[in-house]
Amino acid sequence: MKKKGVYHHGDLRSALLEGVAQIIRESGVSNVSLREVARRIGVSHGAPAHHFASKQALLTAFATEGYARLATVALDSVVTSGARDARERLIAVGKAYVRFATSSPEYFEVMFRSDAVDINDPAFAAASDAAFSLLQKTVEAIEKEGHLGKHDPETLAIAAWSLVHGLAALTNGGRIEARTRSRKDPVEMAERVTKLFVGAALGTAKGRAR
Amino acid sequence: MKKKGVYHHGDLRSALLEGVAQIIRESGVSNVSLREVARRIGVSHGAPAHHFASKQALLTAFATEGYARLATVALDSVVTSGARDARERLIAVGKAYVRFATSSPEYFEVMFRSDAVDINDPAFAAASDAAFSLLQKTVEAIEKEGHLGKHDPETLAIAAWSLVHGLAALTNGGRIEARTRSRKDPVEMAERVTKLFVGAALGTAKGRAR
DNA sequence: TGTACATCAGTGAACGCGCGTTCACTGATGTAC
DNA sequence: TGTACATCAGTGAACGCGCGTTCACTGATGTAC
């Protein structure tokens, strides 16, 4: 009866999450529905209920996966960046943030749609905490290395996050493209912007600190 | 029959926009519907069609009003800030951006929901251009005053916008509150962050430029 | 190796709902004369 | 000042739709013996 002739899907949970990603890529978050996801996968519309209690639970799980992916690519970027100190690691994290957001906008959007997601879900909170602590640790390292200057670490962390988050959100919303003469690759823009910020506020590894 | 006993409403267009604001404040953008807006105002559900061709048109008009308000408060903030130079005006604009976003989240959210709004609508584009040109003009003034240093004006404008936009979005999404020990007023946080950025990148009016 | 059976995943019909949009209508307004 | 009438704003019934959720069911799986 079914194309694949299978009754038990095997890994429906993962398939559903992949379906969400597909739908958002093709037609936006507003078109995500349990029924549409089920349709994509070729499964009855009642099936998702066995894996996710509600639509909100599905989207929360999707966002949670997004945070896990973000943390992975950010860590990876730090490792392969050849950064000489924590300030350069901060730049690497910032670039990775924007790269992730612009190359996986389907995740990024849901991760920050507070009205679509259950922000108090434990797994969600854990994944988002883990991602944030990467930033926090990097700022602490900058402080230990004596490059924080007169800045408050909390303010610096929030500022850095705001900077890359804003750039990512505006880029994905098509607002940067419309405002720049030379259309730049978002990641290149991220590099310029984070270097400007980090260099100005904290100095550079080769040059003197302020 | 109607409470007010009126048949012709008088200013239904404005009332509809105000209704949108109310609904978002009370229960989020996802609960905005033409029927619900009409219900609030006490008008039949067919009435909005005389003023807005579609739900998207209504939300686009709402976002357009948001940009106009933003431009107004930003200009106002510059005028009353007592800024001594363009760098201080940039700080004033940044604070105003965050103050607007956090005190009128219902507007801010729709202004940047690219999937809910017709980004190519002429009135929308004009209003959003007007708001952006305020930032652009301020950066140009910084350049004329000789405080831009080695920075590229375009990069600086994008960075400044990203910074305050990110802070506003994260604050409204409840992401900052959860990450700071001392719960700070968003506008105070905006002041710290923009001062950090502008001071580090461009120097301060009393101190020396870099 | 074989069989009984509990468990679990997926089915498909049914529910009630709110939505956007259309349309023939009616009531109010204001203008031409 | 009065009247006819065009215009326009708002009404309410109707349309077709897709949605989330529930539930009795059935088919597949894998475990106990």
C-alpha cells in the first residue's frame, strides 16, 4: 500500500524533524503543520502523535536540534581557526554563529521564535544553555588573558552576542542585502563586523592591547 | 443593534491597526486574524476587506506605521539627547532603537517578520528606508567630523544596526533576562552596549580619537 | 528452533474549529440641483 | 431649505479549506518460554 511497503517506519522521529526543515526551506515556518509534515514523509497524519505530543513539542525538538548543531559548528570553528588567543576565538565563534544562521536559516528562525517553541522545555533549555556557555567561556578566557581592559565581562558577552545575532537576523530577513551597495557574502560581513568590534574593544593579538 | 449604534464607523482603518496592536500584545502575532481584529472592534468580519485587500496588507500597513514611529522616536531622541557630536548622536539613536523595540514589541516583531509582511510594498519600503537613512546620515556625519578612523562607513553602519537590533530581538525573546545575573533595564543595557561599541571603535567626545 | 503473546507504531475516520475571501444586500452620507 | 440619488461603508450568510487532536483499529516486532 505504501510506496516503501513499510508499516513501521524505523526512524520516524528523525524523519519528522527533517520534514520540518524541508517545509521551512520551501515555504516558511507558517506552513509547518503536523499534517503537512506527515504528508511529506508519506505517513498518516495521526502518526506524529506517537513521537510528539503536540505541534509545539515538534518545533521545540527541532529548535533543540538547532542549538546542538550551532554548538557543534561553533566549537569546530574554534578548533580549526588557528586562533592565537581568546579574542581570536571570539571572532571565530561570531563568524560561526552567522555562518550557521545564514546557511541553516530554517533552524535559526525556529530557535528564536519564542511563540512557536516551549522555552521552558528542559532539553531545549539545556541545549541553548550549552550554546551560550561557549560564548561565556570565551569571554572568561579573554579576562584571564588580561585583554578585557576596563570592560564588564557580562556587557561584553551580551554585546558580542547581540552583534552577531542582529547581523544574522537582518541578513536572513533580507534587510542587509537591500542596504549595501556591494553585495557581500554574509560570512565576510560577519568577519568585518566582529573584527571591527573585537579589535576596537579588546585590541588585536599582534598589536598592543588598549 | 451595535453598541455604539453606529453603522459607519468613522475611522475603521485606524481602529483595525489599533486592534492588531492589541491582539499581539495580549496573545501574540499568531493570533492575529482578520476575523479576530473585526471582532475586537465590534464590526462584521467582512468589514476589513473595504480597507485592506488581505491579511498581509493589514500587517504590512501595521509594520509601516511601526517604521514611522521608530523614525519619530529616534529623531526625537537625538534632538533631546544633548549630543555633542555625531558619535553621541549615534548612541542616542541606538538607545532609541532598543527603547522603541522593547516598549512597543508588537510593532517591532511585525516589522521584521518577513513572512508576514509584503516587503516590496511601496509604503513599507519608503518607511523602512526613511528609518535606515537616519542611521546612514549619522555615520556620514561621523565621517565628516573626522572620527571614523580607519573604519569603512558601510561596515560601521551595519555593525551598529546589528548590535542594537540583536539586543532588541534577544531582549524581546526573553534571552537576555535569562543570561544576566543582575536583571537590567533593557535601555540601560542598550546604553552600556552602544557606548562600549561606539567608544571603542570611534573614541569619545571628551577623550581622544584613536 | 518454534510459538504465544504483549507491546508498540502507524492507520484512517471523525470531531469541531477558525480561518480568508466573496457577494448580494442595506443603511448612512453627502452632493447636485 | 428640500429632495433625489449616487456613492460608499458595513452586514451577514455562504463557500471551501486545512488544521490539531482523539480514538478504536490493525499490522509488525521482538521477547519469554
